[in-house]
Amino acid sequence: MSSTEPPRQRIDNAYCSIARTVDLVGDRWRFLILREALLGGVEKYADFERALGIAPNILADRLNTLVEGGILEKRQYREAGARPRNSYHPTPAGFQLKIVLAALQQWGDGYCPPPTGATIDRETIDDHRSVRVGFIDEDDRPRDIDEVTFVRSANYPSDNRR
């Protein structure tokens, strides 16, 4: 934990998956690091630092948190004549956060877009068709947002407020 961030109580034991996930990825810098790794293909520490304009101590702290959380993995590389360094790559779990980033981007494009409009489009690789994030039911049918509700399962304790 860096000196720029107050100590926080981890909530790994919270019953709410949203609370546990936000605890792991929910700070601005972690989301932006994930944006660069997942959407921009950034892997090297110096490239994250340059792309984000982030202080080295904060970058190191956030990368370590994402590695410890199983979202990114370190891989050692060595450029000619240089010492070994680490690069950072999404794990399968980290790669799945691309959906979360796309949902945040989609919401932002609709409700707080830059004055000139969206800056990144989401499209299919093969035929460049536009895509959007949404709900898909167990029969692989898209469902409208007003057709979806969140229901607490039997595993959710009634006295948990997190």
C-alpha cells in the first residue's frame, strides 16, 4: 500500500460480489491501468507510466494490487543490454473485465460524453460491426434492461449491509 492511499480494510469475506470486486479494482488508477492493458495492449511499466501520467509509486502499488488479485500476471523480459524487467499481462479473469470496461464506456458515452463525442468504438474483429454491452439470458437471447432484476439468493444473509 502506498503512502498516498490510506490503509483500507479488505472486504474479501463480504457476501456481495460487487463489494469484493470494487475492493479489488474500484479505484480510478486501477481502472485506467486495466483500460491500457485490455484495450490498448500496454504491457511495460514505462508504457503505463507514459500513457497515464501516473506517479511511479502509485503505479507500482496499483500493479501489485492487480497482480495479487489475479487480474494481471507478471512476465519477465529483457531487452538487449538492459536488466530484466517485468511486463504485465491480463489473466483469463482479468481479460473478462473487458466487459466491465465496455459497460462503463458505453454508459459514459451516453451520459457523460466528451464534447466531440465518443473516442473509442466497440466493434467485432471479423466484420467491424458495432457492438454494445447488455444482458443475455441462458438461452443466449438479448434481454432489455427493464426485463432484468437482481434477486438475492438463499445464500445472502438478511443482516449483511455490504
